[in-house]
Amino acid sequence: GANELNIDSYVSVYPNPSAGSINVYIGLQNAGHVNVKVRNVLGDVIAESSDPLSTKNKFFFNLNDQASGVYFVEVKTDNGSAVKKVMISK
């Protein structure tokens, strides 16, 4: 909506580049509902995690079964959204 913030500076994805496993850290207080999606370059959702109560600010994704390449981590919270690029390099 119109009140959405760009929360890019509060979101970090590591390690980057990764051999397959990534962590997504959201450094926001009171983020509310958090939804994290990992998409391939075609836009397909290959992994997703959600926390309705924002009880956690770190999400782990095992992407070991994915091919090497560029992936996009899309984070949406009640406060705003961000997209981060991550490289899988095997």
C-alpha cells in the first residue's frame, strides 16, 4: 500500500554467494506478519516460509537441490517489503 516502507536496509541474506544454504535476517522490531519467498530467475517460487506472529527474525532455506545461478529473496512484512539477490555457486 501507500504506507509501505522499503525495508531493504533491514534485510540481509547470507552467505552470499552460497553453496546452497542461506539465512535471511530481518532486523526490524514489530515486523508483524513476515513472509519470505525465494524465487528463481523465471519468477517461480522454489522455497517459502511465513511467520504470522513475527516470533522469529531469521529464516533458513536449504537450496542444495537448486542449480547454480541467481535467486531472489522476497521479504514482505506488515511494515514493508524488500528483494535481495543471492548467488548459488556450487
